[in-house]
Amino acid sequence: MSDRRSFLKFSLLSSALLASSKTLLAYHPANKAKLPTAVKDQPIVISTWDFGREANAGAWNVLHTGGRALDAVEAGVKIPEADPENQTVGYGGRPDRDGRVTLDASIMDENGRCGSVACLENIMHAISVARAVMEKTPHVLLAGDGALQFALEHGFKKENLLTPKSEAEWKEWLKESKYQPVMNVENKTHRSIDDTPGNSRNHDTIGMLAMDAKGDMSGACTTSGMAFKMHGRVGDSPIIGAGLFVDNEVGGATATGMGEEVIKIVGSHLVVELMRQGMTPEQACRAAVERINHKNPEAYKNFQIGFIALNKKGQYGGFALQKGFSFAVRSGKEEKIYTAKSLY
């Protein structure tokens, strides 16, 4: 009899727990949200900062002819990588404290494949090396000398990336060797408000997201990192989930600004997961910025953070910690630069 009573109690308890779990699951935001449906035949590309306009033009050349989003983002970000006047990406990037230009980059496609390089020297197009890592190795990330060796073995040209302009700024900085990163605020000439060597436009990463005519998405992110950083420093840009993340069911996100803070919250992955739960791209970007600010309430005094996001409906948005962050959009309907809303 006692066994029968125990069995009945266990059955009732199990039924209650099962009902409770079903209720919890039913009300979980991730289960209530509907994944966005891709907008076919309406390609779009978005990228960080004003200079994203030129990068978008390169990506659009691929997208508007029916090309793949992966090819588009690589072609797009190669434009600022090759621009010696852009001193925060690729050729012409400001060096580290030892006078060495080191590059970080990552790329991710619609199938979840990804590749990245960190602390890569003497190769202009870090994004293409990152793609080669994705397509030709079993790895995700190669760094330093290993990344350079891999690049040279796959036909990339070795060249000096330190331009006379960036070298002169580095030598000026050496007089005091004072490292004081400041928040970056973009203006129409693509310069920070503060042009003092050592305070120098630290956060102009180019991050790009694209959706092609098939409704597939890819993303890319590339930078020369903080000016006059410690040699070997790696920011968020080559870290999948931090500086870049794409989920072809939901959308993609990319970041710019103080990479250390973005890494701490795995920022781009967070934005995508918030979109999965039903947030708009702008809402998700804002929530990620607020997460950083909550963890470091004094953050606004010291640096800038910006996120952009694109979902499968072709909806996009951005949000920043400080005023001054901009992002560029190109589609069949518009070509425009937007100033993102900010927390401060």
C-alpha cells in the first residue's frame, strides 16, 4: 500500500513539474519571439562610421548583381584597408608602442563558418587572410607570426604598412609616451575631435554586415586597433561573438570602440541573441551598450562603444555610448549615413 501511495505522489509531482516546465517554456521570450523572415531580392549592406559609405559602394558592386554576401563584405572592407588616409584600418594604420602596425580582422558567412587573424603584420588585406583561414584550415583564429606565415604561404604579398604620416605621429608620441585612449567622436573629415598624438582616433574599426538577394547574411570586421597599444594587444575585432557575429536565422551585429569592453560582454553575440528574442536591431544594440554601462558606470568618461545590427527582414539600427557614432547604409532604396542614438 505504501508503495502505491509513493507511486501516486511521485506521479502527481511529476505531472505538476511537467506542467510547470511547459508554462515556463511557453513564456520564455526566446520561445515567444518569431524569427524574422528574410526579404529576398532586396540586398542591403550596412557598415560603421562615415567612411563606411565608400566601403558600402564596394560591397554594393557585388550585391546588386546577385553576388554572395560573403564576397560583398570582403570586397567592401578591403577599400578602407587599402586607404593610407584611414589611419585606423589596414595600410596606414597607426602603429603600436614599438612602431609596428598590427592588424586584427574577422569574417563570418551564412553557414556559421568563420575565420580571423590577430596581430598580423605586413599584410595589407587582413580580411582576406581571415577568409583564407576560414576556408583553408580547420581553425578559426591565427595570430602573430603564425598568421603571417600562413598568409605568405597562400600568396599574400608582404609589404610595409607604416606610412610616413603614421610614423611621424608615432615618433611625436614617443616624446612623452603617454597612453591615454579617449572616446572617438566622428566628424565630417573622419577625424576625432582630439587630434593630439597619443589620444588619436582609437576606435575607427570598419565593421560591415550584408544580406544578399537570396536572403543570406555575412559580416566582416577589420582594424589596426588602438594607436600606440602594447605590442601583442588584441581587441574585439577578431574575436567571433565579440566584434562580429552572424546567425543566418536571425541577423548579424558588429562593434566598434573600446574592444576590451566589448569582449567582456561578448557584445555582438549578445545583440544577435536579443534580436532572436524579438528586439529590433536598434533596441538590441542599445541593450548591449546599457550592459557595458551598467558594468562600468564611469565608462562614458573614458571611451566610446558603438554597435550596428541587421536582421533578416532587412531592418537595421545602431546605438552608441557617446554622441558622434555614425553608420552607413546602402540598398536598392537608399544610400545614406545615419547618426546613431546614444546613451550620453
